[in-house]
Amino acid sequence: MCHNRWENMTDNEKRRFYDLEKRDLERHQAEMASSSGRGRSTHQSESAFFIFAHDKRSDLHQKFPQYDEPQIARECLKLWNQLSAEERHFWQQKAYEGHL
């Protein structure tokens, strides 16, 4: 499904993904250089999903006051799975900016 969508995208539509890839590679190389070859940086930024879930958690607690944390987490996952590619891109960009 993703492959078909990618194949049908124009070069202009693909450009933003190539730009993200380039910036991520530059960030990765800078992290590796600053860590003196020790592998991953000790600072781990949050994933797009965790940033999304953190943002939605309080609203879900108000909407479902009887839910415990695992149930709230499941609701967050349901909401995440309903996001469009464009909506997810917003959260992925926030996660990427957390790396900087």
C-alpha cells in the first residue's frame, strides 16, 4: 500500500521526504561525531506517538474518568491509528525537532 502510494507521488511531493532524510542523516552524523564513537547519544528524544499521547492524555482522562492508564493508552493508540499521513507528519516533525 505504501509502496503504491510512493510510486504514484510526483518528485515534488517526494521532495519533503528527501529533505527530512537529509536532515536526519546530518543530525545522526553530528550525534555520532559528538559521542566520540560511543554509539547512540545518551539523550533519547520521544517518539512521535509518545508526544501525541502526552498531548491527548489529559483530554482522554476527562472524557473517560473511569479509565485506568492502560485503557487510556489503548484510546491513545486508537486515535493515533486513525490519523492521516499528514496529521502524523505533524507529530513526526515535533519528534524530529526534539532531536535538535
